[in-house]
Amino acid sequence: MKAIMYRETGGPEVLRLVDRDPLVPGPGEVRVRIAVSGVNPTDGQARAGDGHAKTFPDVTPHHDGAGVIDAAGEGVDRSRIGERVWVFLAAAGRPTGTAAEFTVVPADQAVPLPGAAGFDVGAALGVPALTAHRALTVAEDGPGRLRPGALEGKVVLAAGGAGAVGHAVIQLARWAGATVIGTVSNAAKSVLATAAGAHHVVNYREGDPAAAIREIAPGGVDVVAEVALGANLALDFAVLRSRGTISVYANQGDRPVELDVRQHLVRNTRFQFIVLHTAGPRARSAAVEAVSDAVADGALPVGEAHGLPLLRFPLERTADAHRAVDGGAVGKVVVDVP
């Protein structure tokens, strides 16, 4: 089988296309013939050794992907062979990510993909969609699992509404009944956030974005899904309602975060920091169930017409796919596996 592997951490140049022995699923595992592999910033961080310890001699990257189960290990219902699935966290604590013709994962990390959903949709789920679900379900008085109507009457602010997680936040929040505001940095990204389903889009680099958001939501925002806390905290606080939640899944730009503790005490602000790997089984299970339902309802489409352009690379150009993600490409970078 063909696979992308790296033996040392570093830039995209450490990625190599190799031939390796076919993988064999162990007890409780399935083998998936990958059709499309999704690339996320965390994949590049792991490859670079940025906050991620390399624990295997050889590593195939990428957490997310979609394909067809072609083998099942002991204890797994063999009727799953031939099932179309989306895969998440394939490379979490394992050396067998989805940048390969085949990957092996625990059976519950290969989730049935509804017939109407293509492999592009499946490869774009995983980290972005599950992170978005977590961001939307940690409020004090909010639901623990999304479904239609679960966020009825709530206002959600998706910071970075043109990014992969921001895109999923918009789609899931809208599916669950929230009023959704996206913030973006330019007109092109405004088009994408609108196409994703945001009811309102605010360019945070123009005019008074806090006033614009407060005009939309006079009572304040219930949940902020935040991608750049250091840069955006002042804006978040200016529009957050009392007992509102700021869900933080990244700090793009690495700007230091300075908290005025007193003002957050008075407002009873809730901060929730999110990493999918350590979110816990209950939260992950709820996210998988809700995301699967949303896909079945057609609520998580991808492509430029739906606010998430696809940037495609063949398997042998996976290093270029990583360069695109490292460089801040707008859209979802995917790798097509032959």
C-alpha cells in the first residue's frame, strides 16, 4: 500500500511517499480504504513537533478522512465490510493516519456516512465539526448535544467564519436553530460565511464591529466560538451577555491573552478551552451522534457554493497540501487517495 510517512519532525519536506506492508486490523478495529484525506492545522503542528511529542518511529499523518471499510478485526460485526464511513482522530496516539491508501482505527472512529453525503463531506468532518459541536455545547444553560431546535433563541458568534471550524460552527448552530453571526476580515470571506449559512456577517476590520454586533443582538451573544482569543477578547467581551460563554479552540496569531479578572467576574463569563483529543468520551460521543444527524439532514455540505472551497492535492503532493495549510489557505485542504 502507498502511504505518506515521516521519520523526523520538521517542515513539509519531511513527508515521504512510501510503499509499506498492508495494515491488518486488530481486535475491535476496522481497516478503511481511504478515498479522501482531510488536512487540518493540527496535522502540520504534529508533523513539525509543535507541542506534539512524536512517539512512533514512523508516522502517517492526518486525523480525518472518508472511505470504505474493507476489513474488520475480531469482535467487529463483519456486516460493516463495504460500509461507507468518515474517520476521525485516526492519528491520535496511533501511527496510522489517513494520508494512505488504507488506515486502521477503532471501529467506533469509523462512522457510517449517509448515502447522500460524498467522501468530500466525510473528509471535512472530524476535527472541525466535532470541535464546533463541543464549542456550541459547553454553556452553563446550553444543551449537551445539538439537534434541531436545541439552540432556539440563542445567538452564536462564529469568529473566523470563513475557516473550517468557523464554517462548521455556522452550519451546526444554524441547524440547531440559533441566530448566527460570523466575523471575517474581508469581503471575500464575508461571501463564504454567508454561503455557509450565517444570518449576519461583520467585518471586524471596518467601523465599530462591537456596535454592529450589538445592533443585531441587543441582549448580547450567548456563545462565542473563538479562534484567536488574544486578538479578539476585547470584542468578545463587548458583545457577550451575562453568563455568556467564550469557547476557545485556537489562538491564531499567538497574541498574549490578558484578562481583566474583575470585569469577567461581574459578568460571570465562562471560558471553555477545547482540544478534541481530551474532551472526554461522553462529549465526543454526543458530538459524533449530532454531526452524523446533521450530515443526514444535509446540514454540513462543503464546496465553494456552501462557504468552504475545497483545495485538492493528490497523495504524492501531500507536502504541498501541508504547505497550503501552514500558509493559511482559505477553504478545506484535502488529499485525494488513488
